[in-house]
Amino acid sequence: MTALASRSARSTPGDTRRRLVVIGNGMAGARAVEEILARGGAVQHRITMFGDEPYGNYNRIMLSHVLSGEEDTGNIFLNSLAWYRENDITLHSGVRVERIDRFAKLVFSDDGRATPYDVLIIATGSRSHLPPMDGMYTPGGRLLPGIFAFRTIDDTTGMVSYAQQDHHHRAVVIGGGLLGLEAARGLQSHGIDVEVVHSGGHLMNAQMGPDGGAVLRRSVEALGIRVRTGSRTTAILGGGKVRGVQLRNEPDIECDMVVVAAGIRPNVEVAVTSGLPVERAIVVDDHMRVPDEDEIYAVGECVQHRGEVYGLVAPLWEQAAVLADHVTGADPSSVYLGSRTATKLKVAGVDVASMGLQAPERDTDEHVVFSEPSRGVFKSIVIRDSKIVGATLLGDSRKVAYLTQAFDRGLPLPEERVSLLFDLGGPGEEAGVAELDGDAQVCNCNGVSKQAIADTVKGGCTTLSGVMDATRAGKGCGSCKLLVRQVVEWAADGAVEEDPAAAYYVPGVPLEKVALMTAIREQGLRSVSAVFAALAPDGAEDAKSKMGLASLLKMMWAGEYIDERDARFVNDRVHANIQRDGTFSVVPQMKGGVTSPEQLRRIADVADKYNIPMVKLTGGQRIDLLGVPKEDLPKVWADLDMPSGYAYGKSFRTVKTCVGQDFCRFGTGDSTKLGIEIESRFQGIESPAKLKLAVSGCPRNCAESLVKDVGVVAVDGGRWEIYVGGAAGAHIRQGDLLATVDDPETVKLLAGRFMQYYRERANWLERTYSFVPRVGIEHLRAVIVDDAEGIAARLDEAMQRSVDSYADPWAERNDPLTHGQFRTSLPLEVLPKVPVR
């Protein structure tokens, strides 16, 4: 039975606002609502939004950064759930609208709801195009395991998870456009060997011509990504999972996973089902209104305007502004006449800008070309009647600001055309920025204009980071950061201030780390609040600084540190790792990855007793119990009767080991024994970022010691090699050899000395894979091994104090420090619970 009326649609006494329903909670739908709110729309409308995905509104452009590990999913959301509440918007996330009754003015959703509207906006976006290929689907109609689209958060996290499984090594990306190349580069960051198969004659053929495509191919292949152009995939090989792809007239390619990035298609099903006019997409007029429908609008990638369908962000922003003008009545004369599309991106690490024509079309067209393939630089400009009608820049985007403006506005061009490509007396970068119109869009991802940046600077914000925080410019894909900086410098007229906070250890205390530690030590400051009171401007506390300060103080003072729980993140307050749905994961300690039947039985009993939804092995040779409510944590710990494994902390976590010489035929050292001894000594010590260690019993490195923060490898002659600064997560780096020593005791001594030096010198959240190359392995050897600075004894002593102050945090189960430490928590996001597997 259909339930009529959502919360927003219920009549509220005295509330005469019109009911505005938005189908689609993506970038277009949310942007349209933002524009409506900016025009006072909240006074006129009660707003209800429906979104297919079970999340808030996020920046889809940033998915490639999530794939490569540069960003977490939590950092790409444009509007938090609080934003919807604060603006009195009812959000139905994870709910699909199936049909519109235009006559009764109702939308019907797949949760059985019928929601009335006075004004309706359709912003259903687009979906990945999956061209038909044999073997693509299981008999049940699902994609064969190992095949991924690249369109949503779930697509992206699925790819990351699959790529990080040890037995997956090769991937084929179908499609050599922007998304395909981004997918290839992202997968490569997980150690996957990638090959791109593209049906076009050259890469990114929708944005550039063959010459530019050839230069781009050379740059992409230089990254280690193989490329096949003019190739078509005809089938996916494999029974229960992907084993390879079949190409037309070419040999098969073996692979473990396939990413399909072969374009997008507008989502028009709800419009078709409801009888709205649909051609290539939903037809709209210059007011973004659906023809013959007074109160139905559409916006974004699902829209066809004057025959054009756009797949870029900039037209979406322009459409949303016009739509809002009409929905709110702010400007009934506002019209959308189409967009001149210019793309400015960083593709697989290569700067790419493209606008208009790729090549001359008429005999009278001028074509200015510069190509330097060895540097990956290609520039092409097409000029018609002394106006730029097309441009491609590859590998050098310094002139993109002026060229984009000239393309958009039809600016007069210098007679010496080559000056359009180089600063030879023609418009330089600063002149180009000065000539940009105020409404010229600088940041396409977040729709920030030059005028908005200039107004922010004139309002008193004269640092680059301050302007970026205030406007969100440069906080999308990041390709516009150079232009944002240029506009800030132009607007400040040379008065740009360097942001001193960039050098601070934490933003709320204006001191670099060494100076901060000196002040803390001299003044005997043992708590976070004491540091703020003594060293912060006006004694003001800064929430963003608390965790970094808490970590630093605990490292400096060990047992003398005064713990203030409001200075910790929730993970550190409850000693478990919070999950998306508000539950926690529990990882008990198993030193060196060694456990016993008795421990395993206890873990199994706990999982049964508390209905743990998932029990999973971690990459660090531990067992993770996922889906534990906060209020159950003390009981789970008590029943486990095992120490914390510190899987949540910015601290020392685990030592991974192989079986070593006792069982392995090749083992030359007792890696298990040494791993347990290292973990016993350094368990739980605070550090600027998490520390993962490993010990391997022979150079075969089964414990993956070469890619750990500290990795130890047994070699012939009973000796041990110590590596530091390795990584195998979002970043891949083989550690640098710190020393080769004769015995396990020296291993523990130098490992501890290195960790203490890292704790004292690294920036907050700086992993060792950044710290070691920044400081230099030669310098580290001199300090750690040769004691060139005469501080070795002090480092050893400081580490010993931390070791001596160890206490199992799970002991707080019997004596919570605060009343609400283990109180029931509310879900963080509107998400399904962790599934039971």
C-alpha cells in the first residue's frame, strides 16, 4: 500500500510554503537547491530531496583521488547531513523515484512513498555506459566479479578493495578518455599492472586531435601504463571471475580485473516512464523548464538543451543558476543559452586543457601548433576571424587563463599569434588574469568565479589558504590551484601574505614543532588546555589542534602527561575504530601475528554472543570484529580478555612476521620471536601517524618488510637488515636501508631510536614514507647509527620512558573516565548497517 505524504509534505499549521521536490541528490540537484536557498527560496519552499545513493551529496570529480588514495571518501562530501537539517531539507537518501504523476502532482518512490509537489526538479544525472560484451554478466544478471564501472563511491571503494587483494596484479581499463586514464593511474597506485584498451584512434579523442593524443600517449606510457588504441574489447574471459579480456583481431589480455570507462548515458528512465519529452536526454527550454510543464524543471547531465547534452560541471552550474532564478522568481528574464565548454584537468598527472575545436575546419582557419613530445608538451590553437574557436594545451597550462577567457569572450588577439602560446611580449600570465571577467569561472569543481575570489581578498583575506577555505576554490580536483593563486595575487595587488600557519605543528598554536616542544618543556605544560592557555593567541582553544597536541604531549611527558579526553578523536576516546554506520571495529592484540586455539575460541564465542556482523582477517595478521555498538565495547573487551591491538590509533600498531627458521625451509632468522619482542617493547607508543612494522626470516620477504615503516630482514650470517620509510598502501615505496646489524638486540635499539627521532621531528600526520625522503637516509644513518649529533642516548632514554608508561587502554572497561565514554551513539550517516556475511 502506498503511503501518502512525506514529512516535508505534511501540512503544518501556518506553513504556506510551496512543496519543492528534487529527484536527484548529486552535484546538479544539490547545486540547484543551493542556488535556490541563496535567492531566499527557503522562505518560499519546503524542500524534499531524493537520492539513489545512500549518502549525502559528494563531489564526483574527486573519485579519482579516492581511487588513488589521495583522499578519503569522507573528505569529498560537498554538503554534510547537518547542512540538510540546518536548511530544513528533508533528504531521502538511498531511495529511488520510479514514477511521476504529472496530473496529481505526486512522485512515487521505491519505498512505497507518494510525495506531493508544487514544483518538481529532475536532476537524475547520468550512469556509466557498459557496452555489450560476452561474458560480462553472471547468470543472475550481475556484473562478473572483477568488473567495475567508475561512477560512484561504491564503484570506487569496490575497485580499491579488489585491487588491494594480494592475488590481483593486472587490470584492463576499457576506455582511454578522462575517466579511463584516471582509473588506470589510480589502480597503478595500488601496485596493479594496468593496460588501457581504447576503441578510438588516439587517447581522449573527444577532447583533442591525433597529434595531442600521441603526445598524451607518450606521457601516459612513460608512467608505465600500456596503451592500445583502435582496439575493441569483444568479451570478458573467466567463469566465476575475471581472467582476461578478448579483443577483436588481437591476442587476448590476461587480467584479474576490468574497469569499464566507456562514457556515460543520461538517466532518463523516470522521465520516460512519466511521459515527459525525452530525446537524447530530458528536453528543456531556455528556462530549464520541461516543455508544456509549468512546474517541472530539469538540470544537469540528464538534460538536453537546444540539442546539446553536457557532461561537464561548468554547464551544470550555469543551468542551476537560471533554474533558481525562475523557481524563486528572482529574475524571470534569466535564460540559459548553452555553454561553451572548456576542460581544464590533470589527467593521470598530466595537465590538460581543451576547448572548442580540436583542428581547423575551414580553409581560412588559422592553426598555431607547438609540439615537444620529449617533454610531453603540446599546444594547439584554432583561430577563425581573429577569434579563438579552439585550443588544446598538454603538459603546460600556464597560458590557460588567458586562452579560456579569449575563447569565452571573443577577446581580440595579438597579431603575433605565437605569443598566445608563450610570453613573447603577448599577454603574460598576470595580464591574462587581469583580463578575466569577474564572472569567469576559476574553479569548475566548486563553481567559484574570479569575482568571488576577488571579493574574498578585498574582504580582508589575503592568504591563499584562507581564500581557498572561504570559497572552496581549488578544493576540488586541484587543477585550478595555480590559477587561484594568480587571481589571489592579482586581487591583493602584491599584498599576498604567506600563510604562516603552514609551518605550524598545529594550526592553533603559532609555533613550529621544535619551538613548540621547547616552549612546552620550558614551561612544564602537561595538558592540551595548558598549552592553549600559555601559547595560543588569547589562549583560544582550537579543535583542529587538539589531537596533534595530545599526541605530542604524551610522547614528550609519557607517564606525566595529563590526559584530557576532549582532546581526542572518538576513536581514541573509546579505543576502537569507528565505522560509517556509527558502530566500531575491535582488533585484539596478537603479537607478531601469533595466536592460540584458546584465543581463537574466545574470539569465536564473542562473535556469537554479540552477533558480530563480520569477522575479518586484517592485512596486519590480526582478527577484526566489525559492527560492535559503542555500548557493547566494554563487554566485548572483557569477554575477549586480550589487550588492545591499537588498530585505531596514530601510534605503533603491529609487527607482521613470517614463520621464520622454525618451520620455513629457507628461514635464516627467528623472525617470529623478534617480531613478538619488538611488539612487546613498543606496543601503543604515540607517534605523528600510524606505525606498521614487519620482520622477515629471509630475503624472500614473506612479511613484506621492505614496504613497512620499519622493516627487518634476516640475511646470511645471522645478520639483520633494517629498512625505514616503506609503504604499500595509498603510496608505494620501498624502505631505505638504515643499517645491517649482527643481533636482534641491536635491531630493537636502532628501531626504537629511529622511531623516537621520527616522533620528535615529523610533522603531525606525516608518515615515515614522507619523513624519510624529506630528512634523507644519509642524515638518518648519521644520527641513528653513528650518533653524529650526540643525541642517541637521549633518544633511547626518551623511548624507554614511553615504553615504561604503557597501559592497556581496554582496562578502562571497568572504570570509564567519563560518564558518556561508552554511551550509545547515533549513526553518523544515513547508511545501511554493515552487512552480515
